[in-house]
Amino acid sequence: MKYLVSIKEINYGGVEVEAANPQEAQEKAEQEYYNGNVFWKDTDISYPSVKKENRDRGDAR
């Protein structure tokens, strides 16, 4: 049997950047995030739903 499992993940972390103002700091932090340079301190994961895959799709193609 196949199941469709929904996954919810929430991460809390931080990164240190050098910036002239808060806006620049936020932009640099976003760059570091996309570069994979964030230190993740805490993660919460849950599986809000598990549903059996419906194999009977009738005439849909």
C-alpha cells in the first residue's frame, strides 16, 4: 500500500553577519541561508496527516 504523508518542519537558527544597518543584515542573512551557512539550533517536525493513496481513479487519464 502507498500512503501520502504530510510533513511539517519548523527550524530555528541563526547566522552572524557584518552589516551597516538592520536591512543590510537581513539581506546578508538571507544570502547565507541560501548558501547553507545557517546554524540550526532547534528543529520541530510533525506528520499532520497520513492518507492511504486512492488507486481507483476511474476513467481519469
